[in-house]
Amino acid sequence: MHYFKLWVKRMLCIFRRIGSLGLEVYVSPLAELKYPGRISLERGVVLEKHARLYANGENAQIKIGDYTTIYPYVLLKTNGGKIEIGKGCSVNDYSILYGYGGITIGDDVHIAAHTVIIASEHDYSRLGNPDFSKDMLGKGVKIENNVWIGANAVILDGVTIGRGSVIGAGAVVTKDIPPDSIAVGVPARVIKKRI
């Protein structure tokens, strides 16, 4: 009976035309996928109810690594960029990732609830132009392996967070964080080393 249930879940994913699909993937019937042909889910990925993956844009791509869980009400929106999440990660409830400039997240990264990662910014020289909201710039965001990001943190474009770092709850990360650091505050600053 267990194998039959897994088979049914897999068939539902295939029916939804997901681009690449590993074994033991679970996609809630209440998850929302736009442009699923540009989405790759590796082995053991879980998309909880109301998780939203929007691979919008011509070169858009979302790739989620083995045994990563995307919790309820998370929004991954490429806006023409790429979002890659490594193995064994968790993106918790109500987090938002905008991937215009590209977001790369390593393995064993844990992102707490209500976190916002924005890999783009507006071209403020065009403020007042009717196309202002369409004129975007993006350097990208890179989060290395074994990082923990606390609740309500904001990670802005052009930032790299080094391996083994911890970002405190409510921090606003505007510049690179070295490996094995603990960073807190607005703007985030390193207060000590983990090791």
C-alpha cells in the first residue's frame, strides 16, 4: 500500500509537467507551480501546501536539491533569473526569494520563517519613468553551505554569506558576511566568530 501511495504522488507530479523529477518527491496538491517545465526537483524534495514556485521569465530556472523542504506559503519567484537551492535545506513559512540576479544556496542551509532574499534592485535613475518597476539590476545572492538565517531576516542583492555563518533574526544583510560568523542588526554586522 505504501508503494502505491508513493506511485500515485509521483504520477501527480508527472501530470503537472515538472521539468525534472527525482524519486520520493512530494508536491502537495495545494502547491502552486507556474512554468513547471523550468522547475527541477531532486530526490526527496517536499513542497508543502501553498508553496509557490514561479519560474517566470525566458531564462528562468528553479532547481531544488535532494531532501530539501519548502514549507507552506513560501514564494520562490525567478523574475527571469535562476534560483538554486542545495541538498538538505529548509525554507520556512512565508519566506520570499526573488531571483532576478540569481540566488545560489548551498547545502544544509536553514532559512527561518518570514525571511526575504532579494537578488535585484531598481534602477533609481529611472524613478518617475512609467517603466520604473520593469527596470531592474541584479548582481545575485550567494549563500554558502551550513548557514542558518533567523526569522524575519532580509538579504539584499550583491551579498555573499560565508559557509557556517549565522544571521540573527531581523537582521538586514547589505554586505558580505565572512565564513563562520555571527551577524546581527540593521544593517547586519559581525559580532563574533562561531569557531
